[in-house]
Amino acid sequence: MAAGKGLSLVELDEDGVATAFRADVLAGLSQVQKAIPARWLYDDAGSRLFEDITHLPEYYPTRAEREILAGKGAEFARLIGPGRAVVEFGSGSSVKTPLLLSAIDPAAYVPLDISGDFLRAAAQDLAAKFPGLPVYPVEADFMREVELPAEVSGLPKLGFFPGSTIGNMVARTAVDLLRTMRATLGEGSRLLIGMDLIKDVAVLEAAYDDAAGVTAEFNLNLARRINRELGGTIPVDKLRHEARWNDEFARIEMHLVSSEAVHFTVAGRAFGLAQGESIHTENSHKFSRRSANAILLAGGWTPFARWTDSDERFSLILADATIPRSAP
């Protein structure tokens, strides 16, 4: 079955700009450490650049996750079972999704993404690969509870959240998102989630600052998007990409660092950066087995199976929606 036109649940203003984007940018640029949530890196141009990143030699997570998905299909089929609606959060191009769908015989596929044109194109491609599978794309901000299409309301759900996107969030935001996912998917649902593992710092830093400069373009594209969509005057040529390891928080941080003192406006408001000051654009937290368990349990999910690639760089974890209890 071909993909439908899909639903759009992203709130736009009269100029067609996501209201949450404007609010997040203006609030973030007003902070002492300027920061913008990583989800806004993924407009159509950013999504395409990220797909380029996944093919870079330095960027191991995609290859490692694909290795698990390709090699453990029989185990996924046994533990997940057929007939579930697969709901993918932040689906992007859905390049890993066929490996999962081929293994588990799902009843439907619901990709959720905030980048609408990219989402619909990817949904059409996937529908062509699985002509008997109903595909219902939903343009939505999955950081909030999403009302799923009526066609899948009565089906058991499997949430799919690959790529260690959960690592982009600080702990409280990650827990909030996991709780939101549980609310979106409902009782009796399961979640298959990717989590990147702690490893050598040199490997981590190279993965987020590749020699070809693709990740730098991905990061700088956020400033270009602000200029284009919010009437900004950020001098992009004065910014440089920087990836740094923060050991205290077990994360790679991406920053846009100003090479000199600059002044600019966004949506009519004035801002500035001193020389060497940065806009913090992304975190990518890395996990141990214990920290992964802790954040899943706090978010309402009980992990019961996990897999790693052959080099133990990356993990996929399968969890059940925790049954509410009134006491320990």
C-alpha cells in the first residue's frame, strides 16, 4: 500500500514558521550559555546533511546499528512478534527501518518527523519497498504526545528510536521524552531504542568533527536556517564548528564558536557573541549499561533484551512499557 499524504501536527504561525522554533531560538540566545535544542538542526537541508554524515568513515554509529539490525533479525522476530504497528520517532530517511520491518512482519508503519517534506519522500520510498504494508506518515514534534492515526489505534505498538537520538538530550529531557513516548504508544507497547556507548575520546571526537567537514556544515546550517526562517542576520562566516568531549557528563558537545565579537538580530531582537563565545547546538551523551537502564526505567520502560555490535561500540535495547505500581 502506498504511503498516504500523512498528518501535520506542527503548529505554524502566519508566516509558515514553526512557533516552537522561534520560541526556542529566542529563549536559547537569551541565556548566558547560548543554546538551541538539537532537534532544530533537522530541517530538510539538515536532514540531508545528516544522511551524508552517516556514510562518513569516522561516523561509526550507523554502521554499528545496521550490523545489529541485520544480524539479529531472528531474535527481533521472536521477542517482538508479528502484527505490531511500528512507530518510528524522528524517522528521517528511514534507512535502517527496512531491516527491522523485514524481520518482524508488522501490521503498519507510522514514521513521525518534524521535517515534513523529507518525511513524506522517505515514506513514499519505504512504501514502495513494502507494497503490502500500510504506511501513515505523521509530521509532528515527537517531544510532545502525538495522537496516532486512527487506522493503528487498535494495534499493539512498537516504538522505534534508533541512532542514539536519546543521547541528544540532558537527563531530565530524555526522561520526559521517554514518558511522552509511553503515553503516545500506550499500555502493552514496546520500545526498541539505540544508545551509543562510552568509548575512546579520539574516536568520539572524530565522529563529530570529520575530516571532510560535513558535520561542520550540518552545524552551520542551523545558523543559516535561523537567518532564513526568522529573519536573522547571524554572520555565518564568523562561526566555526567545534566538537568537544565533556567527561563530567559523558557527552560530546557541538558548538558554533564566534571567531570575533559580532552583533546580529533574530526576529527583530538584538543579540551578540563575544570572541570565543559559542552557541551550544547539540549534546550526544554516551551510555554504560547501568546508565542506559537507569534512564529507561525513569522514563517508564523496563529493558529486557539488549544487543551490541561486534566491536561493542553501540547498543540496541528492547524494553516493555512498565506496568504502573502503587508501591515498590
